[in-house]
Amino acid sequence: MSVDIPVPRYNLGLIERVRDKLVERVFKPRLDQFIQGESFSDFVEELRRYLSRDIEYVVLLESVRHLLPEQLTLKASNATAWRLAGNIKQLKGGIAVPPWTSQPAMEYVPLQVVQAVPHRNQREESGFLMTFRVMAGSCCPAKIIRFWSRRFCGAVSRHIGFSRSTGKYPYHTAQQFMNLRLLGLIEPQLCRDGPSFRQIKGAFTEWNRELLRLRFHIEPCPNKWTHPCHNCAVGYLDCPAATHKLTYVERFCEKCGNNAFFDEELSTDRCYRCEIRRRLARKHKPQAKKD
């Protein structure tokens, strides 16, 4: 069922630049410190200087009060900087944005796919376990994990930049979704265990198509390879077109007895093929004992 609520526009490039500036200039100089008293007031004022002087001091104070009286860590710094940068409009409107605890209303948020792993769910459906990073909005920068069936992935692909099977950018596997962006509708009734969504909208066409141009070799591969990017061992920390995070490591796998590639983000005990085989194995239900 379609829900008719406003779809905000997000400038994710600007959000990322503001986030990185806050981390480098405001948070990192204070790492491992206990910010309290007058130093906390200075901290809030410096945040206002880099975010906007239109934000009231008390609104920003309520948005970062959770950092008191803890020692400032890099993890908390990155999350707080991202949440502030991704909610500047709300802050200017006098709405504080403390860490997410519940979802009071429906809200479209921008999502980026950060992992897609073959998976079989409890109903024995084969598909992918999809991990999304919330790039802006009240639950930014949470991660959301959803199971998408193979059929659903194929249907979604046309909405986020892929072409028909005969076009320039044909869809083959959900691993091609890596780092693509879309909008998800966060619904309060789905958020019992954390932010979640069911409905999506296509968006960020320019970003997605630029990435697909690299993956379909419209732009030449920097290594001059011709195999599909979703079959490549190189991770996106080393190549922007890659469809997984870490570059695979080749070594002996004791499970299959072969020299093979390991995706150490998924497993250090099994090679990639053995790990995917394990994840897709059918979960046989125990048979009832006969009298």
C-alpha cells in the first residue's frame, strides 16, 4: 500500500562534507577527553559555528547532551557528527536530534547499500541479506538489515538505476546494489527493535548511474580487466566500482581443501564459496520420532 507523505530532498555530498569537517575540526581535537562544564559550552558553540549560527544553543545542547559525562571516543564522534550534519534543517527549525530511540512519525530517509550477502531465510526462501546505512534523517547513521528475496531484488533493480536485460546496465545479482542509494520509508510500527522500513522509492539516479558506468565498463577498468565487477576479488576500499568492502585474501581453506579467496568481512574460517554455501544450506527440520 502506497503512503502519501512528503519526500524531502537530501544533498548527501554536502552532508558528508559537513560531517567530515565536524569530525576533523571539532571532535578529533577533543578525543579521549571528558568534556564538561565550560569546555562543554565551548564545544557546543564550536559546533554551531560549523553547522549554522541559526541553530539555537539549547537545541544543539540537547542534541549532544548524551556525550556527558563520558570520555569522547572516535565511534561516538563519528556517529554524532553524522547525525548533526544529516539533520541541519531540523536543528534550524528548533528540533533537537539526540540519538535515535524511537520513531514518532513516518519519515523518508536516504539509504546506501553497504552489504549484500546471499542468504536463506527461515521460510527457506533464497535471497540476500541486505545492510543499509541511513545517510540522513532522525535515525542517521543507523544500519538497517533486511532480507530481500531474489524476485524482489529483480523488481527493485529498475527503480535504482538498472536497465532492462537488453540495456546498458542489466541486473544480475543484488551484490551489484553495493553502494547504490535509494529512499526508505521508516514506519513507527516496524521499529520495535530499531529503525526499519518496508517501502522504498528510487532516487539519486545520477549517483547510481555514475557507479554503474564504472561497473559495466562504460568507464574503463583501472586494471584493464573485463570480467564483471561483481565477480572481482578487489574490494571497494581499493576500487570504487567494487561490490564488497574488503579485497579478498587468497589462502588455503581447510573446509574444501583448496587454495581459495576469503572475504574476511564474512568469515576467516571458510573461503568465500564455503561460507556462501553454508549460508544457503537448507535448514532441515528434525523429523518427529515414530512410536
